[in-house]
Amino acid sequence: MHTLQALHQITDGRKDFLSTEEFAKSITRSTNTLRKNYCLTGHCYGVRPIKVGGRLLWPVSEIITLLTHGVNHG
């Protein structure tokens, strides 16, 4: 399945943020990879999460940019 189609299925077209598990599934990486990259750099593949109650929430708009344009190292 195309990654943008998978992302649309995960978000159901309504979510603004994904959990770490949902983000990992949408880019076919492990949750540990995302957490490690975040801990080392403050982002993962250019996507910067927000922290809510000890959880990381990843903005769908940045994930779409990642999937359509590639990695942003900023």
C-alpha cells in the first residue's frame, strides 16, 4: 500500500497528531527508532513532536511533508 494511503487510513482523515506507534507504522520504522532519533536530535526525520502528558505526539502535516518531499534535516 502507498505510504500516503496508509497514513490516511491511520488518521482516518481527521487527526492532527499521531502517537509514536502510529507514526512508526506510517513510515515502517520501529517505535524505538523514532524515540532514539528524537532523544539524540530533537526530531525524527525532520518531524518535531510535541510532548503531552509524557507522550510524544507527531504532527500529521509534517509527516505528510516527510512522505511527499523526503527528510528535512532542520
